[in-house]
Amino acid sequence: MTLVLDPRHAAAIGRHGEADYPAEACGLIGGAIEGDRKIAVQLVPLANGRTDSARNRYLIDPESFRRAQERLDRDGLEVIGVYHSHPDHPPAPSAFDREHAWPWLSYAIVAVAQGRAGELKSWVLADDRGAFDEEAITIEERKAVWQ
């Protein structure tokens, strides 16, 4: 699979990471599946619910997740991924990320070094939950079609 982001989505993930620095930022990625591509259509930024370890952990509380999922459902989209930032660390999933991830979803991680967003990578948890596999990210400008 490939995660397809509009350039504005990639920029928004970076801005959210910068805004929440030094805590981790987090949010949902809503979109649709087209063949072997997960097409991102909408980001839903969420508050990091961690009151401890917010610098290296994030928590999306169940009620926030439910409301975000309902919003995406209303727009005819499904949750195709989760994004978060890694303050002053590379954009690779941690053991904690693996323990709390769901197979199939894209996990986009942006590195934020000293408050500045950098590299963005995406990962998918293996079905056996033993490891993450890096997922290709394609940046494509989406064109609106008016009928």
C-alpha cells in the first residue's frame, strides 16, 4: 500500500507537530482506498490527552476518537491512518507505538527537531503485530472535480 497525501496535508502535519512541540501532536487521517493506495482527503487534528510523558507519548481519548470518526463518516470517509510527531527523535515508531497500533492503518510520523518539522514517514503494523513495515508516501496535489 501507498499513503497518498496532498502537499497541504503533509504541511499541516508538520505545522501541528511544531505547534504542539515539545509535546507529541496527534490526529486522524480520513480518506478512501483506491486499489493499492490509501488516499488522504481530510486530517482531523486532535489534542494529545497525555498528562504525563506527552513529550514521547500521545493519547487519543476514546470520546475524541469517536467524534472524529463520526465526522469522517458524515463526509463519506473512513479512518485510514493516524499521524503524530516525534519531538527531537527520528520518524520511526517506538516499541510503545507498536504496542498500541492497529494493523492495516497508516501511522504517519513527522520528526520535529528543536521545534522545526522535518522528515515525514509512514508505517504499517504487521498482521502478527511483531514489527512495523515502512509504507511509501506519495505527495500528490488533489484536483477538485465539479459536476
